Amino acid sequence: MNSVSAVYGSVTMNSTLTLCVFLFNMWRRKIYWEFSSEVIPMLVVVLIVGLRGTLSNNIRTVDALLMTTLYPLSFAAVAILQSFEERQGSSEQGSLSLSVS
């Protein structure tokens, strides 16, 4: 068994178990999810890195550097999505206050 595949297997099992416990607690306590702008970039980065890991057994230095740049890019994506979310929220609040007044 390749050590890289063993690491991927253990990371997948750990992440799956943690996600199931987290979602169960949210369901049990009836907590609503309001963090879409933070989760979407994270899922994109996980998919990109995961697909790259499944396509090859070797990770070159260039690939590692490119994957490392995904980290600051995900911060930028979160900032952009939150600014869109704030604009949408302020326009909805404004229209709501106009219709109520």
C-alpha cells in the first residue's frame, strides 16, 4: 500500500466522521447554516487538491507551490463573496423597510 493512499484514506475517514457528527449536532439542536461564503471556497480548494491527488501518485514541487497559492486565493474568494452577501443583505433590508413603512 502506498503511503500517500494511506494518508488520503485516513483523512477521508476522519473528515467524513467529523462532518457527520457536526451535521448531526446541527440537526439535533435545529441550528441554521449561515456560512455559505466561507464554505464555498473551501469546498472548491478541497476538490481541486483532491482531484490532483487522485490523478497522480507523485506530487511535484511545482504542483505543491500551485496548491499553496490556493490558500490565499480562498481568502480573497471569501472576501468577495461576503461583500456580495453584504450588498444583497443591505438591499433586501432597504426594500423590506420601504415596504413596511
